[in-house]
Amino acid sequence: MEPLTSMGVMALIGAAATIAGASEDLESDVGSQSNPNSQVQLAPQMMYPHRIFNKAISGEPPSNALMCAIGGTTASVLMSAGASVILALAIGAIIAAAIHGTYATTSYFGRSASQRRFKQPIYLDILRSHLPVIMGYAFITTFCILVVSYLMIAVLAHPFSLPLMAFIWGITVGAIGSSTGDVHYGAEREFQNVEFGSGLNAANSGNIVRRAESGLRNGMDNSWFCAKFGGPVTGLAFGMTVFLSGWITVLFDASKGDAIGWISVIAGTLIVLILTIWNRNIEVAARKAFGPYKKDEEAEVAA
């Protein structure tokens, strides 16, 4: 394949991955599936009933891996039966979103019902309003992951099957959503009544912010907030991961010899080192600009 064609395909793959990362993070924010979900689950037990959709089917990586693997398996079966690629990928994503919605429904009912002793109601209007959004985001995520996986297999000649590739990228997008997007959902949204950077005192466990700009807060408010920064940053992180990991193997094709293969390994190592140093410099610059945390300042005074 011509290098320019390969790079064009990689650009398309990176764009699809960016959309998948953003939609995955926003889906977890609507349904409260990311790490801060533990505080949402704890809130009724601390006498703070809420209207946030609380599902947490499982951790984001295994949940998205299952969802994408189901979509990939369905698409593979349809394509083997003669269906067009676009139709097969779309139907696979629809089936995966429907199954994800089923799990989300039973999880929401089960979690809310188990907290009846703590006076946590089951809000049917929350289920009706949030479930279509959750399934919509799940469809976008799965479809984009299937596009990425199919292009890597059909165009870039990756040896893995479509379901396995979708499974791997599903785990990856879920892990990046948990590590990158959570900060901009848990630390900044659920605990706006606590000074930023102060940590979560045990006395504040479960005391999440339950009122939004207009009325009582729900998962839609979290999604609106995260769509400003957390979702796009997650999409950018996943898109860069997919694009850069594929870019070096396209640019330095290992099939042309072991020497070129080792060059791709070295290039990948250099990219990781550059990003690590860049991230460290950003952190140090932020600390210098906004000052040390109070506990650090107190320690310096005591010394």
C-alpha cells in the first residue's frame, strides 16, 4: 500500500478513536459508571438521596470490552453472510447498545431497590430520560471502535479478528475513560462544595452535590459539564493513543526487515518519553503558578 494512503487511513482511524473516547466518557458520566460512582452509591447510606442515574454495570474497561466484542461478533457474522460492511458495523453497534441498555436498566433498578432502607427512591422519569442517552453514547462508542478495528484489519492487514480487535480497543477506551475523564467528573463536579485540591475527608463521604444550575442534579447535568472538557480530553487521549501507536508501524513497516522494525520500537519509546517529560513539565508549571498545596506549605513552615 502507498504510504500516503496508509497515513490517510491512520488519520481516519485517529478521528474515529477520538469520537469513541469522548462518547465513552460522556456515557459513563450520564450513567455514573466511572470511579466516582462509589460516592454516588454511598450517598443514600449517608442520608443523601439523589437523582443521579447509578448503574456501574462493572468497571469501564470490562464493560466496554464486552460491548465492543458483542458488536464485533455480530458484525463479523453479518459480513460472513454477505452483508455490506457499513450495514454490518451499524447493526453490530445497535445490538451492543441494546444489550448495554438492558444491563443499565437492571443495574439501576437493582441498586436503587437495594437502598430502599436508606429512603432512596426509584425515579422512573430518570430511567426514561437517561436510558436513551446512555444507549446513544454506547452506539457511537461501539460503532467508532468497530470502524477502527475493521480498518486496521482490512486495510492495514492486522492479523487479529474483528471481535478480538474490538475487545482490545474496548478495554483500552474504557481504561482511558477511567484514568483521564474521571478527574473532571468526580473531583470537580460531585464535590464542588469542597475546596479543590483538599482531598476528600471521611466526614464528606457520600455528601455529593445534589443541586444543579436549575433544579436537582442528575446524570444529564454531569454530561453537560463534562462535555466542556472531560469528554474532549478523553477523546484526545484515546485518539492520540490509537493514532501514534499505528503511525509508527505504518511509517516504519516491520515487514520490510528487522532493522526497520527496531526503528519503530525506538520511535515508540521516544514518543512515550517525550510525552512523559511534557506532562511532568506541565505539572511543575501548574504547581508554580498556583502555589503549593496547603499541607505542603504547612510542612515547609514547620521545617
